[in-house]
Amino acid sequence: MAERGGERGRFGRGFGGRGGGGPRGDRGRGRRRPGRREEEEKWVPVTKLGRLVKDGKIKSLEQIYLHSLPIKEHQIVDTLVGPSLKDEVMKIMPVQKQTRAGQRTRFKAFVVVGDGNGHVGLGVKCSKEVATAIRGSIILAKLSVIPVRRGYWGNKIGKPHTVPCKVTGKCGSVTVRMVPAPRGAGIVAARVPKKVLQFAGIEDVFTSSRGSTKTLGNFVKATFDCLLKTYGFLTPDFWRENSFRKSPFQEYTDFLAKPIGKMLTLPEDTERIEA
Amino acid sequence: MLAGGDSLEDLKGLHISSLDGEKEQQNADDDLNGYEDADDEYDDKELEFVTLGFVEEPKSRWALLRQLFPSKAGGVPAWLDPINLPSGNSCLCDICGEPLQFLLQVYAPISEKEFTFHRMLYVFLCPSMTCLLQDQHEQWKRGPEKPSRSVKVFRCQLSLINSFYSSEPPRCDGSDKALGTEAPLCTWCGAWKGDKVCSSCRSARYCSEKHQVMHWRSGHKVECAQIAVSSLSYEPSLPNGASLVNMRKVASKSIWPEFAIIIEDECEFDREVSNADNHANLLVSREQMDETVESLLHNFEGNDERKSWATFQECVAKAPEQVLRYCRNAGSGDSEPLWPASSGRLSKADIPRCGYCGGAMCFEFQILPQLLYYFRVKNDVDSLDWATIVVYTCAASCEASLAYKEEFAWVQHSS
């Protein structure tokens, strides 16, 4: 390791040189940051949407949902929903694969995130270490956050607490029907969908299901589908004509502000002289 | 993939031959484990030695000149061989014909060989997004005719004893001078050779007519006359343009801001075993939810696209400000780039062969989209955006008669 550096003398080692104490010193300040805290707060966006969010041009997740833009960075959801987004690890399951040298165990983590106020997401990740799996599944859960619409059963007093209307979702052979319930009814559903509905922020609902609900994968997917449909149902509130809004990429462009064509054809008014 | 959502018990009895065919012992468990294969490769390949690049403001005016062999992003390129610059069609975007814009350069010497003591890789691309989208189709082409690319990579290498630099290492204190003459560069972009001279003032040089027109319209029309008058009295532009080079001011406003690239090893960022505090409050539902969760698991793992982005995020999270990942392993097993998206990946079999020596090419480095954030690129519908740009170079780093040899760049888009 050291002799490589020695051959080059004090020429910079460039990329690809291994190790070396000298070059590291004079190239840059040590990048070791004091604690993990700082690293986690510093987010450099990787996608265009991320850059818009970091600039503060997008204020809420709903703007992103409106245009069906795919969310690829979990920090977007973190920034927009904020600290109210809670996550809960539901299960860690060891899975094994048979190899020539025995069994190779990895861990699958299952996490549900939600802010209890209309946003919920689920994530699953498998990894060699438990902590890595949990971290990865939290990220995936945040990427899959969906909005949930809530409404009233009867009198419109207080906050919405139940689904706005009867909705039904289907996946495979399982259909799940959610029916608005009066306050105090609680979530009347099977154990796992109940958890999901709690995170979504629905307080009271009656459910009814049909089909092979033993296939719980389909069961929960049908519940999710149902929740997605709450915003798809056309209620009289939406009867008013809505004008189309510009996508966030078009809305925040400075390009439209200046008539660039003019600047080129009139050289007299541009005095951009560079020495 | 599963056909519909059959329950686990049913699947234990069935032996559905999957599309892959070769996995004989597929049973129900494998549905869940099938997804692991993608993760498998990722977990195991973490042991590669990756060097990261970060951008920083240059420490001083002279720190990024060519005699100091810098790695830099934005601004103008510091050509290693200042005379035999790329010319002709290699400076232009093959799709729109505009001259390419300088993105970054990487100083990547190979110590094992004598003629690669100094080695620089330059990446140029056309700033137009429409060209980049068209380039997506072009980069797949492998036919005998050359594909029309809008992203080009050049490699230049020199041995220790050469005619441009002294064999002594640079002192890095501002007093280093470049030996010999340099070809004059375009006054508008500062990147390419300025062959064409402005006919009236004879001091402004351009690489192409387009840049001459741009410069003319944005102020040269006024100052051209002034220069022409004043140059009659004394000898104008110096043959090697050394003083101009020191100032490094170019007329174009649309080139990207200049940064130095700092090199750090990725292993320095590995956190100590992260706290297992999360463990404590996890298993809320330890009750028999095994079947539940098992079938949930494979339904909610997210599609491939999301998973690959999540994996990418985790890997980048160690050092979120990185803009470059360098990992060259010529000969001892090729290394794989870190792909953000799942579609648009280049498999090893599809890597083209070197155009000069016919040998194999290997992955050298990749450019990450954090660079766009540092360049303050706008976020309009049609502004520049990519998921990653992966550069493959000749594994033997061959010598050819050309000073600047073209290498292969692959652009992956976020869909």
C-alpha cells in the first residue's frame, strides 16, 4: 500500500490509488463527521422531484399525488409529512436458503408507516442483518405512502373519522367492503387490516369480506385497494368544475418568465463583456 | 412470478414450473426466497473497494490548472495534452450538432503500467435533454456504423517523462508553470480548440461557428471594434496564451460552475454497527401471524423499481454528498456499478469492445445525480436529468496514435 504512494512521489494519487496517508492529508479536510446525526440531516436530492422539494417549491404530498408522479426518494416523504410519520416494525422473520456449506439465514422485516392522518405505507425488505433489513423496509414503506380519504357517518361535527362512503376493493378472489360507521364503533376488521387502518387514521369502520380471505396477502392488498378508492369516488363535493393545474415541473420554471428570443436579436442592450 | 394469489398451503402441494425453468426444487418457500436473489448479489458485493468523489469549491485560483493534474467538475477542462485536442466531429453532439459541454474530468493514473503514469478521463455531454433522450436509443447500438451519441468520454495518458510536464511533482503553492505551448481555446466555451479566428479583431478564437455567433450577439460585436483598434498599436495575443489561461474566464454564461473533486475512500464512511435500539420495540405482533406475514411479504416488497431505488439510497446514505463512484478492477473480476433504477441497466455481456485495440472494456466510474444539485440545474420539464452515467474504459488502457481516445458512456434515466 505504501509503495504505491512512494512511486508517485508527491504526485497526487488520483482516483484508484489505494489508501495512502499523505495524499489524504493535503487533498481535503477530513470528511469524517462527528456524529451520525449530521449525516442524516444532510440530504442531497437525486431526482428532479427531490430537488424541487428541497428547494421548498412543493409544500405537500398532495401536489405530488395530484399529478401521479413517482416518488423515488424517501426523504421527500420525510420532508413533506414531517415528524408525525410513525413507523412500526410488525415482524422480523428469518428465512433460510440452503447452500453447500449449510444454511444461509437472512432476515425479512415488515414495516408499516403512517401518520394517523390520512397517509399510510407498507414496506418489506430482506437482508443479512436485522438492522439493515429494518432500515431498508422503512425506506420502502415511505416510498409507498398513499393518501386516504375520510368522511363522516352522519352529522358533520368534529373531524372526519370514517370512510366517506361504502367502498369496495378487490384482489384475487378477495373483496373487501368498507362501510362507514358511527363514532365509537371502532375498527371492525380482522387483525392485520385493522393495524393498517389504524395507521391510516380511520377511527371507525365496518368491514365485510368475501372470498378466500385466508390468503392474507390478497386480503390486505384488497384493503389497500379499498383505501386507494376512497379518493377515487366521485361525491357531490367534486361536482364543481376543476381547472387543470400545471405539473410541479412546469409550474416552477423560470424559463417562461423571460422572452429569451428577444435578447439574442438585440445586441445593443446586452453589455455582457467578459475580459 | 406467482399466478394469482394462491394460499401457501396450496402451493406447497403444487409444483408449478416457473418461467425460468431451471429451478427444480421450487416449492412454496421459494416464492418468498425468489426475491432474495436480487438482494443476494447486492449484499455480497459490498466488499468492493470504492472511491468516492465529492465536489468542493476550489481552494485557490491556480489549484485547477493542468499542471497540477486536477480532478474537477464544471468550468473548463484542464487538458492533459494541451496540443492534440479532440477535433472535428468528436467535439460535437452527434444528434444536434452543437459543441458538447464539459461535465467533469477525473485523474485516474494506473501505477502498474509505465505509459499510464498520468491518465485523465474527460466527460462531455450535450446540455439538451432532448438529445439525451435520443441518446438513450443510440447507446444500445452496436453495429458497424458508429452510434450517434450526445455523451462522450475521452481518455488521455502520458508517461512520467513527457514533453508537457516536468518529471518533478508539482509544488502546489502557486508557482507551478506549465511547460511548452498550448493550443488556443475557444473564447466562448473554453473547452475546445479555437481554430477559427474572428476576422475583424483577430484575437477572439472560436471552436465553431455557433459559438462565434453566440459570442457576437452577447457583446463581442461591441468590443470587437475596440480590440481591433488597440491591437494595431502593439502585438496582440501571446502564442501560448498563458496569461489568459490563468484567468480562465470564458464568455459563455451557461457553462456549469467550477468545482474541485475531492477523493475519499468509501470504507471511511462505514458506520460502526448501527444501534440495535430499534430491536426493542419491534415485535409488536409476535402472535401467530406467520402465514399472514409470509404472504404479505411477497405482495408488498414493492416492485423492482422501488426496490432498486431503495437499495441505491441505502448505499448512498453513507455519504449522501457523493457525486462520483470509482471502482476499477481490470483483470481481477469486473466490478459492477451501483444502478439506481431497475430498467435501463447494462449487463456485462453487452459492454462493447474497445474501438482502438479490440480488447474488453471494464467499468471504471459512474457519475451520480447529486452533481445536478450542485450545479444548480433547473427543474423544468425539459431540463437535464439522469439517474446515473456509467463510464466504461478499455481494460488494457491501450495506447493508440490518437491523444484523446473515446471511451464508452452509458446513461441510465429515472423513468
